[in-house]
Amino acid sequence: MKTLIAAGVLALAVATPLSAQTGGKFYGVHWDGSQEHFVTLDPVSGVHTSLAVVPGVQWIDATFRVFDPDSGLFSFIGGGTNSMHYQVIDAATGAVLRTSPRNDNLKNPAYDPETGLLYGTWWSDSTVPTIDTIIMPGGDSISMKHPGRLKGTEYFSAINPRTGARTDTPIPGLLTIGAASHFFDSDSGRYVLYGTDTAGVKKYYIIDVASGAVIGTMPLDFRLDFPVYNPVTKQVHGLWWSDSTVREVDSLGRIVPLMPPQIKGAEYFVTINADSSVDMVELPGVKYIANFNRALDTDSGRYVFTGSENGSVIRYYVIDVATGAILSNTAAPGRQVDHIVYAPLHSSVYAYGNGVSVAAARSSQASNWSLRQVAGTAELAFANPMGQPHSFMLLDVAGKTVLRRDGLRTGRVSFATGGLNAGVYAFRLIGPAGATTNGKVVLRP
């Protein structure tokens, strides 16, 4: 494992917490033919509304977009030819808060609402290219460079997006990764993606985000596209193509590349349940899925992706995750919105449901604090070996401070829970020189 400071590559400006005006909406970016816009989107009507132009962006990296629901920051990679930058946007206004050059190839990012860290993978390439000299008719020669067998290391990265501090851990044997193949289970702290190992075997890789270690692999017998983890129901949703296409071949048995076959098969909406059982519902008419676009509306239980019936008209498909039914499939007017994300109404309960206590416990271990509740009283213990003064604030889901204690020196703070509603609360510990620890706790009735 190696640890480094990323020189501010992904250091984000601190924004205010999500407001009611920011939450409960879909966001994305849209190219109008001359400029890239940061937009809101109604996937049911297909209508998008520009909040602001993102200056200087002509191209975007389809494999990178991430949304921090706690601060309301949206980040993607975009720019001009040979000049791609991280773009950090305040979702409330569309204003670009920060840009910085992309000096690595971080892919498949995921934000962890419990620790505030950003996860992803990147390839450290050590491939040695080879040079071929080709003699052309007439005696002229040209040199062509092409890579040999890929050599290098794929890393799992855990990044503090506000300071740029990061830890990179090698993923043994992983050679290539599938774009948008990942999902992050915020309850168990596991990051899952699929890729191909050095022997050419396709696998799922399961990574413990606290250590960066690969804790398991599974054969890729079933490729789930556009997966998302649902923290409400503790399920994984995604798409699967059941292919029955017969492709044209020539006399030597080679696939004919210039004669696209008639696409045959079916796209399914897939739900993997907590007990590992799988539910599948066919999505009639869907023949293509597009641009790695998918988002989960955790407030109303809707899965949104872009796809097509014919490969030309892109539609916004809205799926009811409970039944798998298509609620709407509106055609995008012109070019579709890319990098679609959903901002939940209340960022503090981004991990909804009874299982959030697992995530809270995971966060407490990573942050060196613990919570104990007995008979209407909660006690938070935190590391303070020098007995320095700390302030403690407890915040409800709307971000309102419901309790504050100052001058804490013992490393413990106790408070009565009888007057507080049961549920998820955020807390903030402020130490000397403004050093701050943030976390979430689940208070029982």
C-alpha cells in the first residue's frame, strides 16, 4: 500500500449542505452543440433546464462522474483536446467552484456518505510500446507505434476530496476494468467492480473500502450493467442483456464487421436481493443502453437510465424498482443529458432504512469514535489523549443543531435521547485549531 497527497487534484471547495431546493432533483450535463451546460432534468417529461454553462468543456470522460450529497457538489472530467480537467460544480447554482488538471486516470468513482471519502480505481501503466517499420509501395517506409501486452498495476483509491489526501492499494492480478461496472454498498463498506485478470478471466472483485484489500472474487457468469446499490431496500439493481443474436461470418468463420447483425435478445431489469436471490423483469423494446447513464431516486424508488429501441433515438427510461415496470420512456429532445445523478431530499439520511446502524458502526471504527446507548441516554466516546477542549454538535436530518456541548476534555459526551426522535443524526466534533470530525449515528427510541 502506498499513501500520498494528490496535490489538490480532487480537493473540492467546501459548499453549504444540501437544501430543500437542491435535494430531490436529477442533475447532469448537456451539450447543446456549442457549449456544455450543467442542468436539472425531469426524466419523465424529458425536459432539462440549464443552471449554468461549464466554460471550456468540449469533451467529457464518460467513465467519471460523482455527486456528494452532503455538500451538494457534482464533479466530472471535461475539457478540450489534450486538456481534460476535474470540474467541481455547486449543484444549487451550477457555478464551477474549482477546476484542476487530470493527472491520473481515476475511473468508476463512488462517494461514501458515512466517511466522506471518494473511492475509485486507476491504472499505473508500465507497458513498453513497440515500433514497427512498414515498407510502402515505392520504397517509402513509415514507423508505427503500438503497445505490447499491457503491463502495470490497477489500484483502488480512497481519497479525501477536501484535502486531496489519498491511499492507493494495488488490486492483485487485475488487468482491465469494465466501464461503469461498479457499485458501492454503503452498509457493508464494499466496493464491487468487474474486470479481466492477467490470465484473461473475467471476474467480479469485492473490495473492503476500509483497508483497500480484495476480500473476494467471483466468476463473471452474469454481467450486470449499470449497477447501483439501494440503501433503502439493501438490494442491488442493474441491467442484463440476454443475447440470442446470430452474427454473420465469412468462409473462414470470422465475424463480418461491416454487416451488423439483426439484434436479437432482451434487456432485463435485475434486482439482487439481500439473500442473493435474483428477480428479473423484461424491459420490452429496449435494445441498447447508452452512455453509462444510470441514477437511483432513493426518495421514490425509481431507477433511471438512457437507452434506445433502435440505436438512434435516445430515451429516458424510468423504472419502478419494486416491480421492474417501465413507468415512462420519454425520448430525449435532441442530445440526451449525460452523467445523470440524483440528489436525495435529505443528505443526512442518504443511507436510509434500519440497516444504517451497520454503516454508522463502520464509520465509527474508521473515525476513532464509538456510540453507546443505554436507557434513554447516549454516550459518544472519542479519542482525546491530551485532554484538549472540544465542542460537540448534534444535527437532525434537516441540518438543524439540536444539541451542543462545549469545553469537552474527557473524550466523552453524554446526552439524553428522550426528547429526540429516533433516526439518523449527524454530529460534528470540533477540536483545537478547528480540526473537525464528522460522523453519523442512529439513535434508538
